[in-house]
Amino acid sequence: MKVFVVGANGQVARHFADFVKNEDDIDEVAMIRNTDQKPFFDERGIESVHLDLVKDSIEDLAHAMKDSDAVLFSAGAGGSGDDQTVLIDLDGAIKAMTAAEQAGISRFVMVSTFRTGREEMSKENDLQIYTIAKNYADEWLKNRTNLDWTIVHPGILVNTDSTNQIKIGNDFEINEIPRQDVARVLIEVLKNENTIKKEFEVLAGEDSVEDALSKL
Amino acid sequence: MKVFVVGANGQVARHFADFVKNEDDIDEVAMIRNTDQKPFFDERGIESVHLDLVKDSIEDLAHAMKDSDAVLFSAGAGGSGDDQTVLIDLDGAIKAMTAAEQAGISRFVMVSTFRTGREEMSKENDLQIYTIAKNYADEWLKNRTNLDWTIVHPGILVNTDSTNQIKIGNDFEINEIPRQDVARVLIEVLKNENTIKKEFEVLAGEDSVEDALSKL
């Protein structure tokens, strides 16, 4: 399986690239915005394509995706402004979904935020605009596409090393999860068709990634 | 018919309130955010309700709408920041749609922007975030609700007096339209069921509002 990663240079996605190296059945195409991000992927034997999610067209994205079997959306504005949140987390995500459909790709894995939905969207906090953008992107994926989606809702991302001890489910109290473990989950999601049309939260827990996903 | 106006204190909606006075078959409930906006509606014999589209809940909105037969969405952040654009033009609009459905109201008239769609959303200009927000609100109305919608796409809004000379259609070159004439169009849209499930641009032209809409 060849997976096209949108936002390949993000922190979670870079861990994903590290794990991909050890996966015989998964190859990555890394979509990068800046050519100075290329050496990281070159060093890992990962193909990269130079595209801008905001400035490039859906047709350009679809063309770059054409030999891939799945899309992993791991891009995010990451606090660079509400305009960027709208352009990347909402519209960029929907552009990527449309491009995947144009390219004939059915599998689409979305890295979402921990909790979307009305209650969270109504909280007046620094994440409100981000939460709204992510919510409507997820809604679009579930209801306005024919993609075989999975939506992963990680907890608070931390840079501690992978423990490969997680839990997945819904309506958990928020807690931490190492970015490395989220990357492991994304690998397993791509390998497991039982994750299609499902969404779940991921937090540090007591099961291995493999075991946790097999319980879905 | 009683029409619940979200964003009743906006410039177009205030003209709408002036025209409503002369309509035997249309009553207005004006949703206002500040009580100092109340006298304008009191003077015109129009009922007002004090609610905040962003801070109040869908349940509160639905409760206020419960005796109305239609919702007119004419709210807008109006350049008060990208966060407000997301909160009002996107999420606020969708909250109003959901509230209308909860209140058992089927008719929903949306004042949109002149042009949405991919080409316009990709233009890097001052209106880009607004255009994206309006686009996804319109998309939600058309595809994620069971409402009897009409979407009105006015041209460049100007404060010159109504001429009652307009044109409606699609793919026009952008041009001006007096706010008063947009308000006239909204009145006629509410009176004409042939406008249900239609969207169209409104510009200054050569037909009376009544004639232009009868050609739909």
C-alpha cells in the first residue's frame, strides 16, 4: 500500500515516516511545502512531492496522489492564525478529500482533534476556531464523501517516547498521548480494514496498539 | 407568515424591517444581540428577542424561533476578524439551521455572498476566509438539512436608494446592488414558494423585483 501523507513534515507525521521504514507493506509519499523538508524523507528512502495544500489546486493534489492507495491527512495550521486554520484544517482538508476522490483513492485517514461536536465547539477558549474547523472537516469526510474514512482523535500530544501502551474508545476524559504512539496507531489503522468508517479517541493506556485496534 | 430574522440589526435587515411594515402577510421577529438595538424595532411595531448567535445555544435559538414560520439569516461578522467570521458566518449559520429544524420550521432563507465555490475560495484576497465560511454554510444548508432553503447571492452592496430594478440569475459579472433592493428581494422570496431550493445572484438590472423572481 502506498500512502500519500498530507502534512508529512508535521511532528506526528515525521514519527509516522520513521515507522513506515519498518513496514514491508506500506510505502509513503510525503507531501511537503518546502524543499528544505526533503532531506528528512530522502534519508529514509521516502518519496516526496512538493505541493502547497492552500495554494495548489485540487487537480494538482489529485495528480500527485494518483499512484497512491490511501491518503493520511496530518496537516494543521498549528496556531499560525485563524485564517490559516480555515485554509488548512477546514478547506485544506476538504480539498484533500476531493482530490483523493478525483484520484480514485478510497481510503482516507484523518488526524482530528481530541473532541469535536457542539459542546466543545461552544467553549470560548483558544482552541474554539480550530475545534470548529476540525469538526466541519470531519463532518464533510463522514457525510459528503464516499471515502473509506477513519478519524483518529488523539489526546494531548506529548513528545515523550512511545510506550506502545494506549487505549482507544469514545468519551474518555482527556489525557496525554505520545506523538510516537499516535503514529503507531496510524500505521495500524492503515493495515486494518476494520477501522473503516470508525472514529475513536486515542490516549495513553494499557493495551498495545495492535491489541487496542483489534478490539474495535 | 412570521419570519425570524437572525442578524436583524444588519444594514440589509433593517431595510427588510422597513418593508415588512407594509406587508400584511409577513410579520417579523427580530433577533438582536444588544438591547440598544430594540427601539428601532419597537418603533416599527416589530417584536424583538435578545439573543447572541455565538454565545447562546441551539436550544435557546430554537425556543425563540418556535412560533415562527421561516428563518431569514442575514447575520455576518462584517470584517470583525477571522474568528468572528468562523463563529458567525459558518458556525452561527449552521446553529441557526439546526435551531430551525429543532423548532419545526421548514423555510430558511440565506443571505450569502456574491460568489462561493472553489474558484472564488482559492483567491488570495481579503474576502477569502469569509468566502470559505459562507461556502460551507451554504453547502450545509443545501446538503445537510431538510430545510426549504433559498440562497440569495447579492452583488456589491451599496447604500443608494432602491430602484426596484434588478436582475437575478447565475454567473453574472459582479456589479452593485442597493441594500434596499436586496431587502425587497428577501420579502418576495418569502412570498414565493417557487424560490424554494434555488439560489441566485442579485444585481441591479432592468426588471422589478416581482418580475425578476417570477422568471425563476
